[in-house]
Amino acid sequence: MNNERSERRTNRTRRSLNDALTSLILEKHYDQITVQNIIDVADVGRSTFYAHYRDKEDLFRDGWERFLGFITQFLDTENIKKGRFVPVREVFQHLIDFHPFYRALVKSGKTDRLLRIGQAHLAKDIEIKLMLLPTDDQPAAIPVAILSNYLAAEIFALLKWWLDHDMPYTPEQMDKIFHQLIAPGFQTVPSPSLSAIETSAIERRLKVLKTVSE
């Protein structure tokens, strides 16, 4: 019981510090934010901050990883054969409220680094999920590590485009577009070669972009 109470208190403190940093990023440039600013907004002591984080970068990274964990929890291997493995609709819907924060990050110059970290983190989580799928002992047409990295890259590329262009399409539309783009990667019968998948993906991408632009 004591451990559970302590864990809840820790989670509340971390959430309060993350919320404080987020609100500050919306007000001023990231480089101008100090630990003192953060603890003042969160209303916690300096010793409490350093009991959880080394510095504001550590806090910032923790908040980003929590968001990535949010994405990962929706990955559903049961839906792969239904053509909907990644919960783009749910993620993009959640990110509507994230847009002002994202614009603040663009001004601070941190988005590229964050997206690289996010892609690597998500690729590993997708790889773990895919490795749990049952196999028929046949060699995979595409190595799981490559497919996982491809999916993560597509997610973040589409996400960045959507946010940079002020979210011109609904989360439902973005979900459909994403799964049209990545569908070739999940074709199993017949098992395509890597070059065949690349060619098919390019063709589908061109068709989708043409549809979107019309």
C-alpha cells in the first residue's frame, strides 16, 4: 500500500513538472526557461525536482517519451490483417490540442531532434510488437527491423507535415491516407520482394497525393 501511494505521488509530481514545462514553452523560448521557472509554476521545491530529473532536458525528454508511450499503447497487432495496425486517427486526434505546443517547439528549434528520437523509440516498440506475431517459419519478405523503421518514419513524416500545414485534414482522413501508404508493407500473399514493395508504395503514394490535391 505504501509503495502504491508513493508511486501515485511520484506520478503526480512528474505530471505537474511536465505540465509546468509545457505551459512555459508556450510563453517563452525554450532556452530562456530555467529550472527555477519550472518549479515556481509547478509549485514544488528544488530538491523535489532534482529527486526526479537531472535538468530541464531530462524533464523534457521524459515528457516526450511519455507521449511516445501513449502512441505505443494503441499499437494493435490483431488489426494488422485488417489493414489498420497504427492508430493514426487516435494519435492525430490527441495532437489537435498539442499543436500550439508544437509551434512553440518549432520556434525553439527542437523539433528535428525530437522527431529523430521519436522515430527511433517508436521503431523499437513496433519491432517488439511485430516480433510477437505468430509466424509460419517462412523467412520474412522484409526484415522486421526494416519494416518497423519504415513505419515509424512514415508516421512521423506524416505527423510533421500535418502539423506544419496547420492540420488541413481530419484525423480520420489522415488515418486513411497513412494506411493506404503503408499497406504494401503488410502484403503476405504472395510475399513481395523488397523492391516490389518499394515500387508499390511509391505508386500508392502518388495516387494518394493526387487524390488529396484534387
